[in-house]
Amino acid sequence: MHPLSLLVVGPNPALQRVLSLPTQLELGSVNRAASLSEYVGGKGQGAALALARWAPGETTLASFLGGDTGRAVEALLSASDLELLTQPTAAPTRICTTLLSPGVAGGTEVIDPSGTVSEMELDALLGQIEERLHTFDALAFCGTCPSGAQDIYSRLVSMLAASASGDKCTVLLDGIKQVDEVLNSGRVDVLKINVLEATTLTGTSSAAAAAAVLFAENGALRRRRALLALTDGPKPALLFTSATQGWRLHVPSVEVVNAIGAGDVCTAVFLYHLAKARAQQSGDGGDGGDGDGGGDGGGDGADAPWRDAASRGGAPVQGPRAAERRRVARAERRHAPNQVGRRERARARGVKPEVRTAARRGMYRAGRAVALPPRPPAARLRALAPEASAAARADARARAVGALPPAARPAHAARRRPIWRGVHGVGGQDRGGLWERGDARADAHDGLGAQAHAADQRPRTRAVRALAPAAAAILRAGAPAVG
């Protein structure tokens, strides 16, 4: 498989400053920081940097940068393994400040207002992206848009629709502001936000209710194989493939120092493996199935980490793969070849019917069924037929003339001398091959047997008991298999 080509559009970057305070933050007073660190901020920039660490050399970042802060951000991005599509702007890049203080989990965030992007600057960046749009396997629209560039996502969606290969590109949206046109277009493959954003976007009170709105017939996620990925801080994350199907991912417990950028890393890794799985399915000639997203590629969904069913109204939601497996199994059973016998199918499922079938094979010793290997092929039984018949006739003559002790003779031997026909094969014609001729109805039904019959004894049982010693002796002697 060729390397992926991923484009992250982060139109609103920032220079992230983190101030660590030795004491708890006090409003209305002077707070002196003990340390300061600076790095690249912004949703798209965080996702792109995570992709550069996760899959080096496969990600391109498109963004606006301006002023001294923009040059500082560009210098930090150039040190990573990213390809940059940067449009300089007259407005400086914003600064986001995080205040970390003891006793406050996650810190406090202060965000500068964004500068305005001119129409010329917007067109210039869109022109750079359009030249290479056909080469990307996936697009990620991450974060808010600065003033003047509010329609950058919707214009990129229109470019995808006009591109010959645009339908194959996976589109992920991470954001809920200024994205109405993108959602209404129905072109979003993955909506990756948190639970609070999902309920705010849909005006609902739960993740399941938000999924029902988004997956509606005219909802934002009406596209085939669309996914709704929801994070919820330290709580389990949710992945919905429809309004009623989803999985829950339990995240490990960690000590949180700074939660800024955690969702961006989740976006990056999820998008990479989803795009990789879908690219592999396209290369194999498959379409990836209906509604399970990266399930098997990310795996059986399974191989995927989404194990628990996401709850909707307190009841677990079943994943789509179980129903598909049951459907395939029913089709296989319905179209199974007729020549495959019931016992063969039972053996294939691991069932052991030796005790039940021992009587039919005539393998009784001292009243107990002997578990022997499965019945030999028909050709072998036919080869054993002459020897078994001869042994059976000799045994019958001995019983008829009284050469054997009376206790060893069958109850019917004193009334009528049996005449044995022997082994006539196996399969559906004689249902086991060892029968005694009974009345006309039994003879017509089974096609074998001897002339004697008794109302209180089943002909099959008498023949089985009479031929069992001879057949067992031949098998113990190791008669060669034929056919």
C-alpha cells in the first residue's frame, strides 16, 4: 500500500503560551508565574503535529500566519515533519495563554481575538489547496475560522464535489462554529467533537439523542458510512455508526496536567487509521461494508478498540458486525450442498455423535457402545462385505444347530433360523448396511435383512447384535482401506 496523503486545514492557528503558577490563581491580584513554555496552538496545528509524530511524511498543513507570532509559529512547524501550505496575512497570529495552578484540573485558558483575513489572502490559500486537492486521501477541517474566512470549509467541499476523485476523499470535521454550510452539504464522513459540543449543536440533552438528529434522513451525517466520534474528557468515548449502533471506548485513567490538545491527538490518530483502512478496502476492490466505518480495518471493528456497546436509553446498542455474521451464516446453511450429511456438519461444528451412532454401526460390546473412529468410506465397507457375510452365516449356522450355549443365542433363534445377506453398502440406501429381513414393510423400507422376524424385536437391533462381533474382529485385524 502506498503512503497516505492527508491534508489538515487549520485556518486559525495560535502561539500557545503556558504559565505555571506556584500558588493557586487569585483573581484581582498579582499572580507571578514560576515557568513559561511556548509551542504551536490551534486545533488543526495540534492534529497535524500529532500526525507528523504518528505517521511522518504523510501530512500537509494549510493555515494562515501573520506578524511576529506567525513567524514564530512557522519556525516551530518547520522543525516538524510536516509539509506546509502557508498564506501570509497582514493581521498577526493570535496568542492563547494557559494558566496552570495547583488545585485546578486542566488549567485556565485565555484566548486572544483572531485577526481578519482578506479576500485575496483567502483565495490565495484556496488556490494552493486546489492544485493538490486530487492527491489527498483525507481532509480534516479543524477548529474555528478567522474573520473573513468563515466559508473556507464550505468552499473546499464544493471543490471536492467538482473534483473527479473527490468522492473518494474522507472528510473529517472537528468543530461546531461556522460549519452550518458544511453540515448541510451532507459531505461530512466523520464528525469528531465532544459530547458537550454535540448536544449544543443539536439542541439535545444526551449523546444518543444527538446521534439520532445527526443520522436522520436529512441530517448532517446522511452520507454512506458516516461516523460520529464523541470524546467526553475522562469518561468513555463514543463512536456511532448510525442512530442506534455504536461502541464505547474506555480511556485509561491518567493524572491530567494540561488537557489542551488531547482531543487534537485523538482526531489525528483516528483519522489516520480510518483513512488507511478505507484505502486498503478500496485497493482490495471492496467498499468496506455498510455503516461500520473503520470497524474491521480499525477492525471486528473488530480488531478495533470499540468493544462495549454505547448505551441508548439504558439499553446496550448492538454493533453491526454481529448481525452481518448471522446473516452470512444463515446463507451458508441455506445453500449448503445436499451431499453434506447431518453427521458431517455436526462434526464440523465440534459435535461428537459417536454414542448415538454406535448402535447404527453395530459396534456394541457387552451392552455398551464403543466409541470408534468415524464410519469408513463406502468402498471400504463394500470390500469388507464378503468377509462379514461369511462370518455372519457361520455364526448363524452355529446358533441354529445349538453349537453355541443357549444363553448366547438370540431369543428368536429358537423359533426361526435366520438367513443373513450381509453388508450391502452405506449411505441413504440402506441407512447403515447391517439389517435383518423382517416383514414386507420393513424389507421394502430398508432393502436388506433375513427372512425371520419377531414382533417384539426390531430387525435392525437383532442384525446389529449378530454382526457386531464379526465386524469388530475384521476392523481389529486392520483390513486395508479401499477408495
